[in-house]
Amino acid sequence: MSRINQLQTYKKHLQERYTKLLEKSNDYRFIDENKSDFAAFKAMRIQTKLNKVSYLESGTLNVIS
């Protein structure tokens, strides 16, 4: 598997986790504030990883082009 395919697969995985955590955060907003905050915090950490993967992906695409 090439590096670009690995980055795209990892990016898709992170995006799915990010959306699930945001939904969990919104669902627990009024029920359990601690769960909501923790899910939002984990989503922020995943967003940071997504930004790094996007940067790496754009860098590899520029090298190939």
C-alpha cells in the first residue's frame, strides 16, 4: 500500500471518529456535562491529528506532481 493510500485511509478513519465524538458530545450536552466535555476534548485532539494528516497529504501530493 502506498503512502498516499495509507494517509487517505487514516484520514477517513479519523473523520469517522471525529463525527461520532461530536454527535456524542451534542447528545450528552444536557444529560451529563462531564461526558459531553470529555467527548468534545477527544474530538479536538482528533481534529489536530486530522490537520497534521492533511498537511502531510498535501506535502506528498506536491512532491509527486
